[in-house]
Amino acid sequence: MTKKKVTFADIAQYTGFSKTTISRYFNHPDTLTLENQEKIADALNVLGYRENKLAKVLANGKTEIVGIIVPNLYMHYYSEVLNQIISGYDKYGYKFIVFIGNGSKDTEKQYIEELLTYNIEGLIVLSHTISSKQLASYHIPVVTIEREDKYVCSVNTDNYMGAVQATSLLIKSDCDVLIHINSKVDPAVPSAKRIDGFLDTCRENQFPHELVEKDIGNTYAENYENLKRIVGEIEKRYQGKKIGIFMSNDTHANVLLNVLLHEYHYEGFQDKFKIVGFDNSPISAQAIIPISTVGQQIERLADEAMQLLVMQMNERKKRSPKALKKPIHKVITPILIRRNTTN
């Protein structure tokens, strides 16, 4: 037999409250006392009330949907952050619509316009193409992760400290010279601090070093060929030296590892090169030789981003919401993880 659908009238009759009060519980709970909220919540449990999500959306316009824009899913870091955010459904109750920008500013603008037609309640952005000033102009709660964030709330790793940790580990690994391979990064982007941390640590220790700033591509094949070329050039410059290489992320660190293993095999690689990556995405532990890395605490990054976004979204649901006086920027401490590539 089909179970009778519980209505607001049923809840009102059970609790003794009016239907208007029951409606306020669902749409503006902060206008009720905690005691009355608890009475209604108990009634819902006893009566077996099942919320009609569509009716709620039509009634108050709140979709419980969050938009996410990531640059790509090739980089293991982005795919792991996305995985952790989506895994937060059980904790926060929000659904997600995900778009992949692939570095196109016009495409990402189109995606945001599309998301707004779905009446999303908030937006998480990991891509770099649209400025934070423009993101703020959409007048919805926004949280960015590891990108320029002057005008919106953000969660970032302490990239400078992470670079200091990585560089210090390579110095202690009996290297003769250190190399940092990275693309040219806008100083406003948090990951630019990885370059600063590397250079400052080398200079403070008066340690021989070199910064290689080159775009090594967006596919495995491009990464492999470009890193093979870079390694060849480095080897010519530092013949007979033990070389420590600090990579800007674990995806590229894994490609570098494959290049070195193909050229030098296991024994030769271990005698010649030391590697540290950055982010501690799963590929670093799953690599054929587990890669030492700077852990960004990705699970915590994702959770802090959702906490910050939910706080803003909840505030907007109040009858008299208060705008943030200034964006909130959270910084997460990195954790150095030693594995086989620095043994």
C-alpha cells in the first residue's frame, strides 16, 4: 500500500502550530526559536515527512546547487579536489554542477551564465581565466581555491612554506645543485610563492640552483617530450653532479620520473637525481617509485572551501542578510611527505 504523503497541514495539526509557522521552519528557520524548531523537527521524524525538493525550489528559489569550474581533469590535483568536494554531499547536502574550462575565458564566462540560469546558490572556482573582480560582480557567494582571490573568499595552501620544505629536503638529500621547473606564474596567483620559496631557500643556504620557467604542455605526450628536452639540457650543464629537481606539481613530477627511468633505469636514476613534487595527489604515492611531495591536505582544502561557501549561502537565506565586510582568505599548512625519490 502506498504511504500517505505528509503535508504542512498534517505537521501543523500534530504540533499545534499554524501552517505559516511550518512554512517558516523550512524557508526562514532563523525566525523561529530553537525550541520550536526542535518541536517541528521531531514531528517530521515521527510523521515520516519526505521533503518535496521541487516544490521547495519553486517556493523559495533555493536550489541547493553549487557550481564548480575546474581548469582540467588531466592534472591529478584538480581531479582529487573535485572528488573531495563532491564527497561532501553527505555532510553539507548540496548538489554540484561541474564545468571544465580548458583555459578558455570566453567558455568559462558562458559556463557561469549557464550556471546562473540554474539559480545556483554558490560557486567554487579553481580555474585562473576570470579575475576575482569579475567573479565578485556576479553577486553570488564565491570561493576560489589556489588562484587570484583579491575580491572573493578563498582557500589556499601556504605555498611559500611548502616550497621551503621541498627545497630543504633536496638540500639534505646530498644534491649538488637544485632545479625548480615551473611555468611562468602571475605573482597574484598563490602558487607563485612556490618559486619564491625555492629561490629564497637556495640563496639563504648559498646553494647552487636554477629556475626553469617553461610551459611543458597540457597532455602527457607534451609533458614527456618537453621534460625530456629540459633534462637533456640540465645534464649538459651539470655533468657529474647529483641533481635535485623540485617540480611544481605531482602530475609533472610523475612524468619526469618516467622520463628519468626510461633514460637511466632504476639504479642510474637513484644515483643521479632526486625529485620532490607538490600537492600529494594520489599519483605521487601510486607512481612506480613513490614520489616525495609537499602535501596540500586536499581533503581539508575542499572541506574548508565548502564551509566558507555554506557560511555565505546561509547568510543570504536570512531575512536580513549581512554582506561580508571583506573577503575571507584561509591558508592551510602544507605537510612534507618523504618517499623513495629522495631516499
